[in-house]
Amino acid sequence: MVQVQVVLNPAADRGRAGERREELRGVLAQAGVDAKISLSERPGHAVELAWDAVRAGAKVVAAAGGDGTIHEVAQALVGTEAALGVLPMGSGNDYIRVLGVPKDLSGAAAVLARGKARTVDVADVNGQFSLNSFGMGVEGQIAADYKRMRFLKGEIGYLYATILEVVRFRAFRAEVEGDGWAFAGKLLSVSVMNGPYAGGGYHLAPQAHVDDGVLDVGLIGNYPRLVRFVVLPKTRDGTYLNLARVHAKKAERVKIRSDRPLPVHMDGELLPEPVQEIEVSLRPQALHVVA
């Protein structure tokens, strides 16, 4: 049997993940996975548990939860020989979609049992690692709104938060520098994508791949509030990139400076405080994933 250390976030999916612990154990056993399950107890605890697993010699550490749990576990695995496994038990599953892992627990367990690993890129954001998506501006504000929600989760929650910020978000002036290019002007959002999806399935970077050695940068210019409702559906399918006030760039390193502190998310997880200046850089082939 394949041996895997599993870090389960019982608070994922509004607490339902914890109630499925025995189901998880049974599904893994049926798939042929010898799993040792540890429970995270607080924000950041999954990082500590993953570090403990790596130090104990674990070859695969699987995150059982949503994108936030995966993000935490991966922090301990970047740059090591241990591989990240993913088990969908949360409300946000963008990285699972990016990797092509089945959304159902049985399908994901079967992938884990096969144990076939690939190597992918990550983004370094001030010493933290973003696996899939980075967003500053309206994206960060949407993530902040979503975090405060008690009842709406998943794609519906992200959609509600997006509509809310379409109406009330105030554009900011920014300077953005990449490899051989620069932009200065008013923006609603800066996204730096390693994978193609964010925010519960929004196709923000259709050309992005997690192993292509480059980051995809999207700059959404300012629009009047009524026009934003026309732009919004286009972010769902990626066609917003064809709009005149949207700029799509590629870079291995991106520097962003704004005229005011702004909320920032990485993989849907908010940075502790709004920031005014930040740098995102590529770390190619830095993480092993079972997918």
C-alpha cells in the first residue's frame, strides 16, 4: 500500500470536513492508501503538521480540505523531495481543477494511490508561496468579503462577493513592472497567475500552466460601474482578456506599487494586512505534486 501522511482541516467546508473523517479513512483504505491522518486545529497549524511530516521522512503529504488547506500544507513542501497530494473536502477547489484531480473524494484517492508525481512551479510572494493565484485590488477585496461570509460558500459565495465589489470598489493608480515591460495607470485589479483558474472557477489566465516556467499577469483597467457588469461575465470564461482596458503580460518577476494599501490574496488566502508595494517572483519546478 502507498503510505501517505494526511493533514485534514476539520473546519473546511464550514465544518463538514471534520464530520467526514471516517469516510475519508475508509475511502483511502479502499483505494489502497495507508494513511496517517493529523487534524489541523488553527490557522497555520497545517504548515506545522506538514513540516513535522517532512522531518519524519514522509514521501507524500496530502492536504484534505479546500484551497486554503492545500496552500498551507504546500508551504512546508516547496523545495523538498516530499510530494503534495490533494483530497477535495473544502468549498474552494481551484487548485484541484488546475491539476486535473477529480473533485470527488474516491477519484482523488485513486490518484493518490497511483502515486505518480509531477513537478510544478510556484510563485514567491515576500517569502510565502502561491501555488495558483495572486490577486491585488478588487480580487483581494473579493477574497476579504468571501472570508467574512457565514452562509454563502464556494462559487456562489465568490459570485456574490464579486457583484458586491463591482458596485463599490474604487479604482487605484498603480505602477507594475515585469520582464522588459512596464505599466502605469488606473486599475481595478492586478492578478499574477501560475494556473488558469481562481475564485471558484473564474478563467482568469486561459494560457497559464503550472509548469511552463512563467507567470501570467492580468491588469484590469478602470471601468464605470455599469460597464463593469458587462466585464464581469467575461472574467468567467477568460474573454475579458480581449477588452481594450485589459492587459495580459508574462513575467518571471513582477513588482507592483499602488497609490494606497490594498488587500491581497494568495490562492484565496488573505495576507494579514493590506499592502502598497509587493513583489512576486517565479520559483520554477519547486514543488512535487501527485496528480
